[in-house]
Amino acid sequence: MKSNYIYTGDCIETMNTSINPGSIDLIYADPPYNLSGKPLNLINNTTGGAFYKMNEDWDTWDYDEYINFSELWLTQCFNALKESGSLYISCTYHNVGELAFIGKKLGLSLKNILTWHKSNSMPSITKRVFTHSTEFVCWFTKGKNWTYNYNELKSLNPEKTKDGECKQMRDFINIVETPIVQGKERLKSQNGRASHPTQKPEKLLEIIIKASSNKGELVLDPFFGTGTTGVVAEQLNRRWIGIEVNQEYVHLAKKRIKELSCQKQLQLS
Ligand SMILES: C[S@@+](CC[C@H](N)C(=O)[O-])C[C@H]1O[C@@H](n2cnc3c(N)ncnc32)[C@H](O)[C@@H]1O
């Protein structure tokens, strides 16, 4: 099994064939949310076409297929985890119930559901619901000896007590109101558009990796996308493995991580 390496392929197949059972300390999974292929019904739409918030082939399933797919990849994650391992899964209100249920059914213990407040979320286009401005991260553990770096997390919390002491990290991730990735951090193609529709903020990964792994340990991301997990794991001196089915995203992630290594070397020289 390789580390600091991106496997190109389907994560269910790759975890089954290339990841040693019981070898991974921490998994961060940002799976398809199954939000695509669902047109929004806009009142007074004059553009002629349906409006989609997101419309990617890899994110389009019927409900039963989606549940089946989720059970398969979660089972592989369960097998890959060490007895003391943690699994964090990004999700929204659309799929949090299903993923929490499947994780529990596999025998994982749900420790927290973190709420990430997206301070720059899109306004509600239909104006028929509250503005969606949050995503969740379910934190599951396997076995009894999971890692939670309490003091390090406390020191990351900008909130202080009346006496100026650090406060415990809450399950509401609001550190400097972590926005949807923008500015320099957002990978863009030549036409100026985002290279990937769902690149996650490095700050979110920093919190997760610091909370549930230690230096030198192995972090796996089965839905690697632009490689955010690899970038942050490198910065925090963890080993990492990424799996991504789309060649273009693999290329983007490799380039991003290579650039980081070059910057690191420059800083050292
Ligand atoms: C929500 S995105 C992850 C974004 C990533 N967290 C980032 O920061 O860039 C999900 C990714 O999973 C990939 N994917 C979808 N199905 C997959 C599968 N069966 N195996 C591996 N990757 C898959 C998609 O191509 C997409 O890049």
C-alpha cells in the first residue's frame, strides 16, 4: 500500500483491493451529496431552461442507488479503519440522516455532528425556504481508543472565557466564519471559473486532522477531488492517501500538492 499517493479509480474497488484492512487512522470523506439532476422550479422563470444549483454526472443518482452506493463505500471505510480510527463525513440536510443511519448500522459510534456555517452561502433562489447556510460533518469512531486532541482543539478556538482562557472547541465550526472557498485558495480554470464545484476549505480539514490524528499517522480521503485533504495533511506532517475517479481532478490535485512541496522546499532553503 502506498502513502502520499493518489489512486485513480473508484473508491469502493480501490479500498477493497489496495488499502490494507485496519491500517488507517483517520478517514475524511466528502462524497457526492446527490444534489444534481434536480431542477429548481422558479416562479416567473423567463430564461426558458431549468435552473440547477449543481449538475454533475458524478452527483446524480436515484434514491435507492444512492443508499446502496453509500453502504458500499462506508463498509470499505469501516474495514480500512484501525480499531482506534475515526471517520468524518461531510454532508448536508439532504443526506445526513441516511449517512448517520448507515454508519451506526455498521457498528460505528457517532460522536458529534459538526455544523459548518458558510458565511457567504448562496441566497435562496426560490424564496420559499430558509437560506441554506450550513453543512454538517458526521464524526464516527471505531472501537474505544479514538483520538481527540482536546487541548490542541481548545487552542484553535478563537472564543475566550471572561478570564482570557481558551474555551473548549464547540461542534459549531465558526472559526472566522469559514466561508465557501474563494480568493487565492479557490482553484480556477483558464476561463476564470472554479475548477471543481465543491472544493472544501483548508480550515475545515485543519480542524478535523488536528482533532483526530497525530503527526506521522495515515489519513485517507476516498473522494479526493482537488486534494484539499492531501494539502492539509502534508502541512500538518501526516501521511495521506487520496482516491479520485476523475482524471482531471487527479491532475489538479497532483499539481496542487506538488506546488505545496515546492513552496515547502523554498522555505527550507
Ligand atoms: C464532493 S467532491 C470532493 C471535493 C474535495 N473534498 C475537495 O476539497 O476538492 C466528490 C469527489 O468524489 C469523486 N467521486 C465520485 N464518485 C467517486 C467514486 N466512486 N470513487 C472515487 N471518487 C469519486 C468526484 O469526482 C468528486 O471529485
